[in-house]
Amino acid sequence: MQAARMARPWRVLVPGGWYHVVNRGDGRERIFRSDDDRRRFLGRLAELPERFGVEVHAFVLMDNHYHLLMRPRDANLSRAMQWLQVSYSVRFNWAHRTSGHVFQGRFKAILIEDRGRVGEVARYLHLNPVRVAGLGLSKADQRRAKVADLPDPGAELIRRRIRTLDEYPWSSWAVYGGREPAPRWLETSFVERAQGGRSRKERRAAIRAYTEAPIRQGRMDSPWDEVVGGAVLGDVNVAKALLAKAKVGGPGKVDPAEQTEARAVARAGRVSWERLVAMAEAERGVKWEESLERYGDWTRDAVLYLAVRHGRYGLSEVYQRIPGLKYQAAAQGVKRIAERRERDRECDSFLRRLADQL
């Protein structure tokens, strides 16, 4: 008799919700074998805000797993994460001449229902590199700390812990701790303000004190001890209500009615194609039909890029609005604009001005 498979936890997808997302390597194997692998992953992660409208607020890459703090504007977290993991897996297998699964399967997503705990989750992510036995902060160390008085770690051990935190290069703490400037794709304002402070300097000092506190005390309590149903962190009653709605769609799914509603909200809130074209005409000072005929004009591709990356359109919805354009050519055009904006200041400025209006 075949053993029954355990049901996968329900995934609660809420437009505008905050999520802790994590996944591990298949068989707990390493998903990052080199710094080049980590750069490849971050390169794909950097595309999520524009490609899917998913904000990235914090991250840490460990050898065999990753943690992300994310906020999707729509209920499309699964689609965004599927794209991230598949596109990274293809590059990983190509780089290492391997094949097969890189990740252990579905990513785990915990909805942070209580916004007041977002800063706590960001701290948990950032402290991953110091949660090791050599620094007295491993899981075994923490289990012992719950049943016994904590010894004074001493100034030297505290310095080692803080140095490990500050010098770890594959975490957004490099930005929050002030060592590196924030990349364009990393949203930092909410987490920075979570601990208070009126000026940037005060906020930086507050978040550093908050993050270092468990290191100095030696006790690193996990927010996941309070997760309800393996899927929601927050008020128990609210969590149970959200889980009840998710169960309508079955394990790992969302209530179909909620998905339909989320898509309707997304469509209702987006700028019409005609309005987008008119905005491009006004910015470029050239009629749309004329720009389509001009050799080397990048307006068409830029409008497609804006519609897909910022306007909440699927490429299949808009490419047919341009006479004679095929889907593959439209996809290549969007890719060309993504590359062009890195070297063409005029193109980048155009995209920024219109994206602000969307």
C-alpha cells in the first residue's frame, strides 16, 4: 500500500500583502556554488519589480537556501517566483553542466498579516549569516538558551558576531547597515522607518541597534514560532479567516473568486492602452503612427516595455495592437529596451517619467 502524501500547506495570496519567501536546494544541495551563481540569482531578482510589480524589501543568500521579504502589488507572487526559480535554474545548470531540479520544489511563502512585524522578519533574514555554531548562535545554542541562563558572551565574541553580520556580502544588510548604496530594485523605505527616527541618520542608527540586539544578548527568537497554519504570521483570528478562504481553492491554492477579483482590480487600476500611447506621444513629441514608421525609433518598444513592466498588462494583450507585430518580436523589443536604458540616458529618463504616471 502506497503511503499517503502529506498535503502541501495552503498558500494565501493577497494583493499588496507582505511575504517571507524561502526555498532550499533539491536534497538540501547547494543552490549557490560560486559568487557568479549569486550574481545570476540577484540579476533575476532585480527584474521582479518591473516585470511583475513585486517589491523586494530584503534578502539573504545562503549556500543552500535563500530568504526574501517581498510585497506583490497583485496576487501574482506564485507566477513571479516560478519565473525567478526557473530562469535561475536554467542558468545554473548551464554554468555547471548539470541537469535536473535545482530547488526542492515549491517555494514557501508566509503572509505577514501584521505589518508591525515586517521589521522583525527583515531582522531575522539579515541575522542568518551569524546563526552558526562558531558564534554561539546556532539552532542548538538557541534551544539551550531557552532552558538555561545565558552566559555573558564577552566583548570579543560580540565583535566577531557584528563583524560577520557587517561583512557578509550577499545580504541586503550591506544596504541597511550603510556599507553599500541601495540598488534601484531594492525598496528600503518601509523597513528603514519601522524602528523610528526622523532623519536618515537616526533611522540607520535605530535599525542597527534593533538588529544587533539579539547578537549582543545571545538570544535570537524566531518569529516563525507564532505562524498560524504554516502560512500566516499575525493575529490568530485573522489568520484563520484567511486560511479558511484559501482552502476553498484546495491545498496550495487561493480562492478562485479572490483571484478573479484581484485580476479585476488590477485591470481597473491600469492606464488604458490609448492613454499610454498619448503619454508617449506627448513625451517624445512625435505622433504614434509616425514613430512606428521611423527607422531606429525605440518608442514602440518602450511603450510595450512600460505596458508590461509597469502598466499591469500581459504582452499577449498588447502586441496585437501594433499592426504586423509578432509576439516574439514584441518580446525581443521589451528585452532591447531593458538593455538600452542602462546605456541611454534619454531612454531611461523617458521610462522613468512615464512609469511615475502609471
